[in-house]
Amino acid sequence: MPTSSEPYEYVLYIDEAGDDGLKRVRPIDEKGASEWLVVSGVLIRHTNESSVVEWVRDIRQDINARQAPALHFRNLSPTKKRRACELLVEKPVVCFAVCSNKKNMRGWNNERAARMGGKQWFYNFCVRFLMERVTDFCLKDSTRKYGASRYLKVVFSQRGGHSYGQTKAYWELLKAQSLAGTTYLDRWVMRHEVLRFRLVDYVPHTSNAGLQLADAVASAFYQACDTLDVVNDPEPAKLLRPRMARAGGLIADYGIVLQPTPPTKARLSEKQKAIFAFYGYDFGARGPRPL
């Protein structure tokens, strides 16, 4: 695992719910990959890094979820899930979630993206959306507080079969494209001023308390938008609103990102739309609403 003595101001924990399979996708296919991939991030200041274990311990003790070796949000009862989110928003964290509905991507083989992001290009693509918002937040925050950019440490939840070297190589390519002005999707860009690749790590979810918080955010939003794999319940995700990242008063397309764009392309049911409407998405094409 990479190690670095470089100083950093922020720590981002990244986890996901659902999978990135595209060959067959439910509900189009009876047997296929999940309809959604949700990638979440929980951002803290480095001064709170040593407190995260205590935070998770306190949550587990409060909800009486101490039997397993780690906090697994999806295994909690509905009441405990809601309480866990109530306790999470009491902590000094900033939360992000990218929710990608994959129906329009079924069978898609993007050779250009595969060359950029390797075999896991779709996962890397969704992480890109997350990192664009997180690095923007960190750059603005550090510039406002210190007058200069400060670095971000990134910790991924380790997934079997995934190459995080490919993820970092994809970020390098995006950096080169940004400098050359050739970025294909240029509405948002990753702010590489706050990134150092020696500050990117990947560890098992069970061994890192911060990743368990990111798992809670990912799973909360997954059960808020999915209607196939889990019992649909948007309440835990709604409880996270005080800690969702905002830009210009907007959470939509910043703290929570719905893909594809425009959101009407996702062809969501009214039940699936509810959580995104709650966070300011407007399915009538007028744009996101401030909260």
C-alpha cells in the first residue's frame, strides 16, 4: 500500500453500493447487474482523522450493532439505519453521493472510455464525477481558509478485481487533458491542485472506520433510489441533508449527482424520483432548486 509523509488537510473515504456491470442490467434483463451504482464520499479534516474510530464505535454502541467486526449499514434494521444517519450528521463531515442509473448504459461498450479507464472504466467514470465535486469543494475551502490549495488524502474501499492503478492513471490522463483544454466533459474538472497520488490508498472496508461511514452514505442512497435489490426507504438518505455538500445553495448536482443527464433520460419511476426531488432535482427541465 502506498504511504506518504506529505501533509494533507482533508481525508476522503470512498465506498459504493450496487455494481458496475453493464452487459445485462435489471429490470431490462431478468438476471443481470444492479440497476444502480452509487459511489459515495465522506470528507473530513485531517484533524478529525484520529476521531473516526470513536465516531463509529459510538454509533455502533448507540444502535446496539456491536456483534459484527464492522458497521455494515445494509444489515441494520430500518430503525437502526435511521438512527445511524441521525448520529452521522452530528459529526463534522461533508457527504457526497453519485447515483448512476444504468438502464441507458446496458450493453454499452465505450472503447474510448475503456482506453482511458481500463476494464473498470464505468466505475472510474462515476468516481470521476465524485472527485470533480470533492476537489472543487476542497480547493474553495482551502483557498478561503488558507489563501492556497491544501492536499486531499483519498482512501478507497478495496474491491476484488479492481485496479486502483488504473483509476490513478485515468486521473493523470484527465489532468493532461485539462491542461491541454481537450477535456471531453468540461462542465466540471478535477482540481488537481489538491491531489497527490502518493496520498491515494485502498484498504478493506472492515479495517477502516471512515470507509464504514462512506458505506452508510452509499447504502442509504442506494436504498432510497433502488426498488429491486432492497426495500425502498428514502428516510435515512433524507436525514443526511444537513451534511450533504452544497454549492451556491444547491445540493443537486454537487452533494448528490444523478446520472444520466438530463435526469429525464434515466426514465425513473415516481418512487425513484422522490429522493432526487427532495434534494432539489427538477424533472421538468427548469434546473436544480436551492434548498
